[in-house]
Amino acid sequence: MEALQEDFVMSKHPRIFLSPPHMSGREEEYIKEAFASNWVAPLGPNVTAFEKEVAAYAGVKGALAVSSGTAAIHLALRLLGVGQGDIVFCSSLTFIGSVNPVLYLGATPVFIDSEPNSWNMSPVALEKAFLWAEKAGKRPKAVIIVDLYGQSADFDSLLAICNCYGVPVVEDAAEAMGSTYKGKACGTLGKFGIYSFNGNKIITTSGGGMLLSDDTEALEKALFWATQARDRAPWYQHSEMGYNYRMSNIVAAIGRGQLTVLDERVKARREVFKRYKEALGDIPGVGFMPEASYGQANRWLTVMTLESNQTSITPMQIIEALEAENIEARPVWKPMHLQPLFAECMYFTHEDNVSISDRLFSSGVCLPSGSSLSVDDQQRVIDCVKKCLTSR
């Protein structure tokens, strides 16, 4: 009976989701065209057009539409020759989809801490990792740099280090489409870049991803692998291992409609962040993810932090209080070096004996940040957070 009563209380208000899809209405036009022309397949005019439109938006020579951002990272690493026994340096504070492709190829990740100004990969920790690798004779085959929660990493500093050692960069911009670094689009700053179009991203195709590069010859090879590596022959012949990674024409149709409103979605999410900061930023112990001076973040998710020396309220108490009001929130990503799967992997910190990633994980809360979030619904979130923070 108590459970039924609790469900009833929660149902009085509609669910506020963390980052729901936000359709423009234009997606249906492209989908109707696909159905009318019978292009219901993992190729077609929408796929080709979506690739060209994303490449043009980002300012790169080419793009390859695939089934997920993780698939795009997998292809990028294979293009860079990552294989059995190799090591790959990776941002630790990220979603596991950034790292799993390293395992797919039989390589080992080495994790790099964040720095406090952007929460992204620390150049200090990266230099430490390279010095260790040189002494151990284990130079990495690649470095995966994540643009966390829609904010670019400090690429001038990071690329200078990677270039010094001759190691290529894969930019994981899964969360950062529409963000910039010194005027350049995120996703274009490494040898390869990737976007994700998962259902919770700033624009979505329901599921999907994109591999970007100025190396169009490499993208052609990735396309070959992404379509089961079928040789040129009158029968199905295969000389290399491939994957079923191609984006469908229907999914690409959704993406084309979404891309037309990307700039509007960025503007809306930045407004959501601004309202949170104005409403909650003066409460003792409350902080927000900073915006680095070198770029503009899309504010995919607004992340609030709680300083334990100024407030006794924990992130989980905020999350539970919001859930009681039928509002979705979640912790900051649990760093990869803390995951049981990677318990044996090396990890290099920004400061000696101090992990910035650990600190952010223990203090951060991701608040509802969708571009469709109404001012009234956001006020529900704000009121709940304020009540939780000031009632104890």
C-alpha cells in the first residue's frame, strides 16, 4: 500500500527527464521522403546528405555516419593501428563508451586525470603519463581526449604534448556537438573526431554516431570496415574483418532534421545553465562546472557541485530528493580508473596524491538540462534543490 501511495504522489507531476529528445518537426519531412522512395536500408540519400551536412557544419573534409559514437571511436582506433598489446591514453572522467573500443582491439587503456579549469584531460597528468611510457618503452598508439559535458579540452596544450611524442589524437566530442575551441568546432581538433546522436544528446537520431576527419582516404577505409568489409567481387567475399556499423537511411533522416536546429538547441541549453546558476549559485557550498576561457560549451548537461566543507548535503541526497518529485538527475560520471573492469589499469593524476576526477565524481550532480525544459519545470527543479539545501 505504501508503494502505491508513493507512486500516486510521484504521478501528480509529469516526469522531468535529464536530457530528453527534442524534435524540430522537420524530421518527418525527410522520413516521409525515405518511405516514399523506399530507401529503408543502411545506405541512401539521407545518409549521404547527413554526412555532407555534418562535415560542412564542423568544417572538415569528410564524415562517416555510423551506428554509435562508440563504433566511431572503434573505427578511429583501428585506423590508427591500435591492436593487441598496445596501450592507449584515455580521459578517466567519461562514459565507458569512450574506452570500450580500446578493449575491442585487445589494447590496454591508461587513464589520465582531469584538470580543474575545464574538468577535461589534464596536460600535467598527460605529460606524467608520457614520461612513464617512455621509460617503460610503451609509447601509446593513440590518445583519446574527451570533451566532457559539452566543454572542449585544452587542445593547444594537449596537442603540443602529443605532437612532441608523435602520437595521434582521437577527439571524443560525443557530448560536445555545437561547442567550440578558439572558434573551431569540437570534433575537428584531432586526427579523428566523433559525435554521438544517442537519444539524450543535444541532437539525436535515436542512436547513431559520426566519424570526422580531413583524411578522406582513411574515412573510405572506415566505410569499408563499417559495411562488413566486403571485397569488390560478384559474390560476397571478405579478406578483412568488418562490422555492421553503418547508419540507416531512416535514422539519418531524423539527424538531418535535428541538425537544422542545432544552434537553437545550444542556445536553449546555455539558457538553462544560466537560470540554474543565477538561482542556486549564491547558496553556500554550491558551484557549477566552469566554462574555460578558450571556448564555448554547448552545456549539454548542467553540472552542480557541492563542497563538503560548506554543506552537509551530498549529491545523492539531492538526487533522491529530486526523484521523490519525479525529477531525473544523476551523479557525475564515475571515473574509469575506479571501475572494477579497469582495476588493474594505470592512472596518472593532475596533482600528486590528489585526483581531480575523484573529487568531481564525489561532489557533482547532473541536473535536468533538456532544450525543451520549460521555465516552469526548471523552477520545480530549482525549488526542490533549494529546499534540500536549506532545510538541514
